[in-house]
Amino acid sequence: MFHIIGQLFVGLIIGAIARFLIPGKEPIAAGLLGWLITALIGMGGSFIGTLGGKVIFGKEKYAAGWLMSILGAVVLLAIVRMLT
């Protein structure tokens, strides 16, 4: 249970950093839904960063660092903005 809460919290931080790095008006809903989407973008960015790290570094058990997670979240946020 606490692992899920921790993952949401880290995803929220990474998603907020990604939104800070890509300025502009958000087409996504504000309020509680906006915070949830920010956390989901952060968690998705961590997943993308982990996959990118595995491809780039070729390690089987590569854990995404903050930099790869933020980079993945920025890419995911850019894709979401292009689609909306």
C-alpha cells in the first residue's frame, strides 16, 4: 500500500518538474484531476525513462534515475500536448 502512495508522490514530483520545464497553458483539466494527471505523467515518464535507460545502457536491471525519469516525463508531456 505504501509503495503505491510513494510511487504517486514521486510521480507527482517528476510530473511537476516536467510541467515546469515545458512552459505554456495546460489543455488538461485543473484542480484534483490536474494533479492526478500530473502524477500519471510523472509515473509514465519514469517508465519511459527506465525503458530508455535499458536501451541506452544495455543493463537488465537498470533503474531510472531522476534525470531519465524527468526526461521521459518531458517527452510524454510533449506527446500529450500534441494530441490535445
